[in-house]
Amino acid sequence: MPSVVEELRKREAKVLSTSYVRPYPFVPRRGEGAWLEDVEGRRYLDFMGGIAVNTTGYAHPRVLAAAREQMERFVHVCFSDFTHEPLVSLAERLVAKLGGGYRVYFGNSGTEAIEAAIKLVRYHTRRPYLLAFTGAFHGRTLGSLSLTASNARYRAGFAPLLPGVVHVPFPSPSHPPFGVAPERAGEAVLAHLEHLFSTKLPPEEVAAFFVEPIQGEGGYLLPAPGFFAELKKLLERHGILLVADEIQTGAGRTGTFLAMEQEGVRPDLVTLAKGLASGFPLSALLFLEELSSWPPGAHGTTFGGNPVAGAAAHATLDLLEEGLMANARRVGALLLEELTARLAGRPSVREVRGRGLMLAVEFADPGLRDRAVRGAFEAGLLTLPAGPNALRIAPPLVLSEDEARQGAGILEEVVAALG
Ligand SMILES: Cc1ncc(COP(=O)(O)O)c(C=O)c1O
């Protein structure tokens, strides 16, 4: 007799779009904290957090209570037309978290926040060009897809995309561009930009540079130390706006509310989504007060700024402030140490890296990585791939030290079995 999992997979194969990816056959039934149970009663430690979304873990009573309370009042009115308390106070809170001086536009998904950012930087500057990094992931709708360059498969068959997008290499010390030494990755990319500006890309025609502070889908790649502060100075000289896409890195994941705080950079625009409302769909674009040039109706959405998602975001921010962000720092550091001690030096492992609870194990090749993701699943640990060779770790920020050690122990056994 086929299992419940096999049965469901057979049914979905008949009715669902073939674009859905299934890295392994996991079918959830319920979750609590950092744990998920599947439909056949197996328990899994969750090191993927619904792709870095489930900030407060599963079934957090404070998040559920906030959402339930708001649902009893009203679920939807359309924030594009009518204001309401949960979202105005959420905007006030987000602006305060970024040190003041910003305005907020709400959407539902990451890609919507990026689309809004593309429209705003073009509208405000009236400049046609956009810069982004090779390896970047900013979403899959046609505007954001034009910035995305982490995997040619995401773009194949969809051209023509938005014209005027120029990609430059990401200054990763793990994969230094232009064949330079790791410690020269940052200056090499800055020199490349200066060269571009003087030879073929007039900087006064560039509206903005979209950046991920740590590349996510591209492979959990850290930037060269100090790079973003230097980049900001260079962009300022040319009136080019810096858009920090913190959709994956933001909402406390790396141990500070924004990853850019650790770079000492105040971006002109910031996008947030994923972890902002603990799994309820909500995204936010924050932009500096002086960029506020849209007249009413210039941009809008029916569902964006849902009050139930807003209530969940308030509860998420409360919990981040009360200790989850500190937990991401503390348990993230412990997990990085554990993984490094247990995995670094193994022939199949190239590097262990990350910040806060945004960590990765990079393997020597994609085949080894895929076997590790699959092996972890079979041993009761949920992870996901990122980039060509990395296994990413983005657990709920409620992860305890014991759970971190437990997960690291599973990965140690899985990697040992790879030889
Ligand atoms: C950095 C970054 N930007 C944008 C997106 C797109 O977000 P969404 O899938 O919610 O549209 C993602 C999703 O993985 C992301 O990681």
C-alpha cells in the first residue's frame, strides 16, 4: 500500500504546476517551536524555517493570539484605500527600528517589495539603469527577475526582461572575483565599478544598486569586510541609491534587525518580507523621507498590508526585542562553532560560514551537497540547498543551544557518511 506521503505526491503530480521543486518528500502535519511532524508522525528538527521565514518557530502562542484577535475584528479592508491601526503602528515601529527618517509601503511578498523599489527609484531619479550582483536573488516576477542572477534556470525562457540592468561580481572572499586573493575581493569589485562608470555605464544614468547584505539563494555568501561602507560612499558621489534587500537577512536573522547594521551602512531603501510576520504574508519597502515623491495612486495593491499579518508582525517584533535577536546571535555563534569543529577539514566540505542563524556548509561539489541535504532529511533534520554547492541553515530563531548541538551532530554523521 502506498504511504500517505506517496499518495499525496501522486495526486499533486496530476494537478499542480510542474514548476514546484521538491528537494525531498517531506509532508508536514503540524509544528511546534523548532520541530515539525510529518503526516506519518515522524519528527524533524527544522533547520530551514520555511526558507528563513519562521522567525518565532511553529505555533508560537503570542503570534497566534495576536493574529486570532485581529481576525475577530476584521481580516481585510484594503489598506490601499483605508487606513487602520495595526499597519500604521507597524510602520511607525519599523521606521523607529531603522533610526527614523523613512516611509513605508506594504506588500505581501518579497518580490512585491522589490517591484515597488524598482518603480520608486526609477520614478524618483528618472534614471534608466539598475545595478545588481551576479549571484543575486531578488525574486521571480519580471522586474525582480531582471535583477536576479543566481541561476540561469530562473531566467531561461522568460526574456526579454527589464532592459538597463547591469550585473557586477559579488565581493565574496569565499569565491573572489577576477581571480584576486580573498582579501582583495572588495577593492577588485569597487575598481571594476569605477571602470564601468568611466567606460560604458554613465553613473548619472544609474538609479540604484540593489544588494543583498549576505547573498541568500546565491549560496549564503558573506561580503568582503568593509565593502558596503565603501560602496555606499562611491554610490553617493554619483547620486546612485543603495537598496538593501533584507528579505532573507532582515528581521533579526543575522543577530541584528538589519544585517546592514553590522556593515555600518544606512541604506536609502530597505526591503523586508520572509521573517517579518512569522509566516503570515507581509512585506515592507522602507525608503528615505526625501525619496517620497509618489502622488496618491502611483502604486498600490489589494492585499498588501493585511491586518492579520500586521498583528503577527507586531508579535514577532515584540519577541525579537524580548530576546530572539539575542538568541540568534548566541545560538548562531554556538552553531557556527559546532559545525566548524565537526565538519571543517572533511574532504567533502569546502567551508562553513555565516552570521547569526544564517549559516551554510559549502560542499566540494553539487552532488555531495544534494546527498547531504537528502541524508539530513533521512536522519530527521530539514535543510535546504543554496547556490551551486551550499547546504543552508536558517532555523527558527527560537532554536535552543541543545537543539543546535543536536542538529550539528546529525550533520556530522551525514557528512562522515559521504566519505
Ligand atoms: C533576498 C531575497 N529577495 C527577494 C526574494 C523574493 O521573495 P518572495 O519569494 O517572497 O517573492 C527572496 C526569496 O527567497 C530573497 O531571498
